[in-house]
Amino acid sequence: MSALVPQFALDIWNSLPPVVQNLTVITTQIMVVTICVILTVAFSTYFERKIIGYMQGRIGPNRVGPWGLLQPFADVIKLLIKEVIVPSRSNRFLFVIAPLLSIVPALATWAVVPLHPTFVIADINAGLLYVLALTSVGVYGVILAGWATNSKYAFLGAMRSAAQIVAYEIAMGFALVGVLMAGGSLNLGDIVRAQAGGVSQWFLLPLLPLFLVYWISGVAETNRAPFDVAEGESEIVAGFHVEYSGVAFAVFFLAEYANMVLISALTSIFFLGGWASPFEGWTFLGEGSLLREPSFFWLAVKIAFFMFTFFWLRATFPRYRYDQIMRLGWKVFIPVTIIWIAVEGFMAWMRWGPWSGLTG
């Protein structure tokens, strides 16, 4: 790599103080990850319409650009040039700040997400707590959006979303307690490394109930179908963002899809080995085989699978009733996670599953 950089550029770089060098590297990493997430969000909207269209016997976007690939950019331009209308009796400050409270945690959480064995922006030991903290903050954007607009429909959508997120946040937290017990660390990179050795070592099988709880709770947390009662257009129009337009609405839209990508990445890291190859334990492939090597490619494949599942659920299931959603969160998921944490304790005592290598 250094051979491709002119010598004068290397001299300038080496003359900079170490603090400036570190700041430059971290800023570059943040920009790269943020731009990649935003582009992923943009094309997720395209693939969602294509996939659902295919499932329902429709064509999907096919007019803007070849095969409709420029449709996401047309949508962005449309939203950018639309007027942002602030209701006259709304709380203007909270109305403006609410979309930011939704999008900032969705992007900031990527700071601790390991994308490769050698690439993570902030390799902190309390990464799991950081993830829990930021994913919990995102609900404030939804609640404040419903409150600030001074609209009964928006307020009702915000209250629905608040109750729903509280219920499923508890279930997700208990599920991550199980991951912490199996991985033995709060560091996300250590959790991935604890699953090294192939599919048989992933936490998917020993923590299968927690995996299902975490994934379904993630769908509910992102207000996606069939848990999208916060945006139930049949009874409360567009829910908490009914009064938003233009860029403000686009930020809410971006936050929803960014959270989908984030939940897909976290599920892959916690239960499917993250960057680890599913063929890691296949010795007949030979030493040094690319199929056995850990890579960002494997993490991207797993994220794409879970994103496809998001779209599949939307095309398949009708919207659940609100009482059904609350019953599932409080009476099913939370008891299941508590019971399985006790089962994990027994497995650790018996040295089964992820604890089979422990001694003493």
C-alpha cells in the first residue's frame, strides 16, 4: 500500500503528531462506515420493492435507470426538495430534534460493531452495554415526534410504540444476557471469536430460543411488519410521523432502515459467528482455502439474509393486533428468555455446548 502513496505524502503524514494521525484515521473510518450504511439503506428500499413485487406477482421499480437501480436516488431527491412543514402549535425544538434522536443512535452503534477480525472503529470492552444503551435511546425520537406535533394520531402512535419497545427491549436484553454467558465477554469481537471453529461452534444451536426471541424482538423494535402498529395507516394514518414531510420524514425513513441493517448485523454477530466462515471446520477444503477464512464477505452474506427475512415477513404476514403484540412480548418472550438463561446455567455447570472447553 505504501508503494502506491507518493513519498511527499508519506513525509507529510509522518510529520503529523500521533494525535492528529489517530484522529484522521478514526474520522476516515467513521465516514467510510457511515457512507456504506447509508448506501445500504438506499438500495435496501429498492430490493425490498423488487422482492415483495416478485412475491406478489408485480414488477417493482423498473423506470429510473437500468432495471430501476436509480430509483432510490430519485426518492432522495424528491424528499430533499419537498417543503418541510412545521405544525403551528407544535413544539418546534422537539419537532426538529426528534428525527435526529432516531438516526444518531442507529449510526453511532456501528462504532463498536466488528466488521472484520482487524477492523472495528472502537474496540471497547463494554461494547455490549454500549449497544444496549444506544438502541434504547432510539425510542426517544419516536416518543418525542408523537408528542411534539400536537396531534392525537401522532401521539397515539408514539404511545403504542413506547409500550411496544419497552416490552421487547426487556426480552432483547435478557437474550443478550444469554449471549454474554456463552461468550464470556462484553466485547463484540471476543463474542465472535468465542464462536470460532465452524457452524457447530456458533451460538445459534445452544441459544436457539434466545436467537428467535432476539430476532423477532428486533423486528418489533424497528416497527416493521407485522409489528408496525405504531404506523397503522388503517386507524392512525401514518402514526408518530404523520405530520412530518420532506427531509424530516426522510430522516425517520433512514433511521428505520438503518436500524434494520443494524439488527441484522448484531444478530449475525451474536448468534451466527459474525465474520466467521460456515466452512471453517471443513478440513477437506485444504489449508488456506478462502472458503474457510474469516472475512467481511461472510458477515455481509448473513446481513443480507436477515434483511431478506425482513422483506419476506412484510410480504407474508398481516399486521398483528396490539393486544397480540403485547401478549407475545410480556407473556411469551420474557418468560422464555428467563427459563433459557436458567438452562444455560445448567449447561455451564455440566460443561456442555459453548462451555465444553472450560476447566476447573
